[in-house]
Amino acid sequence: MHMSMIRKKLLESDNAKKEQIKKMQEVVIEHGFDLEQIYSDQNPQFFSDKSVQPDIAKRFVSEMSKWVEVEEYSIWQQSRTKTEAVKENIRKARNLAFKTTSDLKKIHKDRDPNFFIKEGIREEVAYRFIFEITKWEALKGYNNWQKVRPKKKAIEKGMRRAQELALVNSFDLEQINSDQNPDIFITNGISPKAARRFVSEISKLVAVEEYSIWQQCREEGEDLKQESRKARDLAVENGLDLEQIHDKNPEFFIGKGVKMGVARRFVSEITEWERLLQI
């Protein structure tokens, strides 16, 4: 095919996508949706039913969720400082992420503070914005982990309030785990039982995360490290603590797509990890 014809085809394809995205925006405006609704519903089928191409609808909803994640992370970062100048710097970092369509995964993977610094963002803010993503994701991951952990309704409600308090006060999992003190939650009206359970459960989740980091250090090559992270994510998604992982058959992880060798080590080496902690 002649080069001019290829360019013409690409241009037509690009224009068609723009028309589809415009149609999506019209549907959003027509039904009065806000970003949070699109993000929480996570349902591209609604847009497909309005004559939007399924692949465009799926991408629109998926990209929206990434945008909301960056916004939520930025708000959390701002809550961790009292200085307005630093808050403004964090907002600049967020806007730069939006401008370059960088989601949290990409920002953390690139780990390039100079990308932000050269745009006028303070060095310490740039480093925090990049390297505290793991703390934010751990706190969010705790929420997903808790959803599948058995508990009574009254305790569940109290634990949700404790998590909200942790977010408002910019606590991360490490702080809560190292303090091991439920009193700050109890003095804010959360029942002692729910507060103690909240702190205890965080300790269990942190133990899974620390064990996972140890496992990743023992694996050679990024592909095997990624498999170890996959096993960790499966444990978190299914509300498993180390004791429950140890009781699991490796087939549970293998059946979910984790490589056999990594799955077997992830299950069988917990005893060795706990022995090392006691030395």
C-alpha cells in the first residue's frame, strides 16, 4: 500500500475514535454522570448500548479508573502535609501526571523524580510522590483484603470507621503496625473490639507483604519476582494471612496462573521465614 494511503487510513481511524469518544462524553453529560460514578460502576456495557464501540467504551471506563486513582492518591498525599506550598506542589505533580497520561503504575515503574523536578516540582515532593505509592496501595489493598475476611457486622462497621480515620489522619500501614496501639481509634469513638481487630488485621497483612518482599529478593530475574507478586496479590484478594497460606495447597496459586516453582516456594517457605524472624 502507498504511504499516502496508509496515512489516510490512520487519519480516518483516528477521526473515528475521536467521534466515538465525543459520543461517550455526550452520554456522560446527558445522564449527569460524575467521574466517581463512572469509576465505581466500571460498566462499559452501558455505553456500548448507546452505540459506542465496545473497545472504545471499555477503554474509556478503564482510563477513567486510572485517572481517579491518581486524584485519590494526590488527595492522600496532600493530607500528609500542613504546608500550603507543599500541597500546591503535589497538585502540580498530579496535573503533570494527567497531562502526560501517567497512571500510578507507570509513575511507580519509571521511578524518575527528575521527570517532576525539571517541571519545577520540589525535589522532596517529587520523591514522596513516586516512592509513597506503595504505602497508598497497601492501605487500599487492606480494604480489599478485609472485604473477604470473616467478621461480625458490628465489628465490620467499626473497622470501616477505623480505616476512614487512618486515611483522614494520613496513617500508613507501617505506622499502624509499628505502633500496635488501638487507643487512637478507641478515643475517636470506635469500639475497643473493632479497634483491636483493625490493628491486629493490619499486622497480618503487613506480615504477608514483608514475606512477599523476602520471596522476591530470593527470586532471580524480574519475571519470577513478578510471579511472586502475583501470588501475594492472590493472597490479599482472598483474605489470606501467612498461617492460611501455609495451610494452602500450592495448586490454589498454580490454578490462578502462578508458575509452579514460585507457587510451591511461596507456600512452603513460610516456616523458614518465621524462623529467620526469631533469630
